[in-house]
Amino acid sequence: MIQLSILRNDPQAIIERLALKNYNAKSLVDEILKCDDERRFTQKTLDDNLAESNKIAKTIGEFFKSGKAQEANALKETTVELKKTAKDLEEKLNGLESTLNGLLVQLPNPPHSSIKPGKTPEDNEIVYSEGKMPELAESAVPHWDLAARYNLIDFELGNKITGAGFPVYKGKGARLQRALINFFLDNAVAAGFTEIQPPLMVNEASAYGTGQLPDKDGQMYHAQIDNLYLIPTAEVPVTNLYRDMILKEKDFPIKNVAYSACFRREAGSYGKDVRGLNRLHQFDKVEIVQIQHPDKSYETLEEMREYVCGLLRKLELPFRVLKLCGGDMSFTSALTYDMEVWSAAQQRWLEVSSVSNFESYQANRMKLRYKSDDGKINLAHTLNGSALALPRIVASLLENNQTEAGIVIPKALISYTGFEIIN
């Protein structure tokens, strides 16, 4: 959530930055400022009322001391009216604050000053690429055919027991999943991240805190009776570990890693781009989350980006790094890098990771603050990244490493899988 003080200081700058996300904020910003003006006026009126009540109370005390009971009792009637007015003002103020907060959460996070305009993924900036594109035989097939050939993943069985987008992993397919999860977790722990095993469901306050609500309400699975939400990513429960906390400067950086299943309704997703593992309703992911000092968050973002690139190098996958344009960024992000791997059989790039800096946007919603060495209370910065999401990694590993003899496992994974080839 945008800090109100920043919005009031230069509303036009916020409107112009949000235009980079193709979001027309003018009317909403005007409504916010109008509501805040009324809130400030009501607060001042209430403060004046309370000051007057205190002044009169003091005068009443002085009258009683000097034996002027009649004058004191007359003033008491005035205080009764002031108290009634104060109660009405407090109720109005509470309503205005609630309305104001409801308006503020509708504004996306303004993008970083370096973000370029654009509307579609085609407008994203390629900032880095690495790796040799695999040359496959003419007989090469996409991962869904490989999964069926080697009995690794059963999409129809998942459809039978749950529905489309809920695959069943079998045999070496299941072992490959487990190997990748452990590989990603072990690498993160070695890099200084503390492993967390979070709940797979969160309450409304947690989903609100990281920005899934109200923006992504329709994209989340909702257990309505208990009002709990299945998590779309471990970012949500892990970041919310620090909701309503005041940290100390010496606590930075806080580095957590978590494996979880992830659940996304992905309403409106159809066509060839979602076939097989390309887009699922349930999938596995290892997530890295950092809580950082505002002065160091962008340095940390670059470190997280390089960390993810290091994982892709170990898996011997050709990849590229994209800096997202304004129109392709999420509601909550200030700057996002996407990492994509090449899918040789599908002949296209697949996104396998997003690494983002949210600056103080999530922290403001969660009241995640820190006390600086000079005693001031400030908002922390939050960052997160996929390290990594499994479905498209598995798709690329199967497709890029297929040979006449079978699917070759990258060297870095062999100690985790216990086998060198799938055949």
C-alpha cells in the first residue's frame, strides 16, 4: 500500500508512475485526497473539541475550589454537549479512516524509476542470456509426450481424481520432483537462507498483507466456511511471519526459504500455452523471501537474481533474464526480473522464476517496521523470488535432455535422483 504521506507530497508523480503499469489513477487519487482532507478536518475538529473540554474541565475545578458551584454546574452542561459531539466525531473519523484505507489498497505499487513503458511481455527488456541451445533430433517430442512414454506424469489420472491442472507424478517423475525440491532447498540453506515449512492455508489478514487481496481474490482457492485461502506461493505465509513486527537494524537481512505446494485458479487460461506442465492449478515451488533495509533492497534484488541464475547454470539449462515493462508487472511489485529457460521441443521460452522488490508496499499493509539506530520507526522493504518453480523446470529438463537412449539427468541432480538417465 502506498504511504499516504508520499502520495500527498506529489500526487501527480504517483499518477505518472502508475501510468507505466497502464493504470489510470487520476480519479482514485483525487478521491483519496478528498477523503483524506475530510479526515484531517474531522481530526482537527475533534482535537479542538477535546482541547475545549479539557479547558472547561479545568475551569470547573477552579470554580468549585473558589465556591462558585452555580457557575461550575452551568459549565458542566456545556461539557455534556461537547462529549456528545466528540463521540459523533470519533465515529465519523473511524468511518473515514476505513474508507480511506479501502481506497488506498486499490492503488498498485508505483514502479521503480528505471521501469520502461510497455503493455505486453513482448515489451520486456532482455538484460542477459546464457547457455547453448540444445540441438534435438527430428524425432524429439514435447514433455507431455515424454511423460507418457516413460510413465512419469499422468495428466488424465489427475483430471479423474481432481480436475484439469492437477497432475499425478509417478515413479521417476515423482523422484525427479523430490530431487529438485531438495536440491533447491539445500542450495538456499548453503547460501544463508533459513528454511521455513509454512502452512498451506492463510487467513484473510495474511492474504491482504502481501497484496493478494483484494487484487487477486478471484484467482485464489477460498475455503469459505473457515474463511481461509490456499496459498498461491510460499511468499504469502513466510512474509507474513513478520506482520505487525518492529525489527532492529541489526536484524537485516532476514533470509528465508520455503518449499510448498502452490494453488492458483488461473481463471481464463486456455490454449496450447497451458498444455502439460506449462500452467497448472497445483504445483510445487521453492521460494526465497528477504526482509531488508530500504537502503540495501535493490542491491539485494540483484543478488537474488544472480542466485537464481546460478541454479539454472547448475541445471545446465539455457536461460535469459528479462526486466519487466510496466504493463507486465504485478500489482504489488516495484521492479521484477523474470528468468526464462528455453524449451527445445516447444521452441519457446518458459518463465521459471520472478524475482521482485516490493519496496515498502507490502510492509505498509503488514505494518512491518524497524527501529533505526537513531530511534526512528520506518517501514522495511520486502523481496521474494522463485528459486525455483518446478513445472516448467521439469518440462525443460525432459525436453532439452532427451536422447535416443532416454532422458539424461544433469550432473548436479544425480546425487538427488539416484539415477543418471530416465529410460
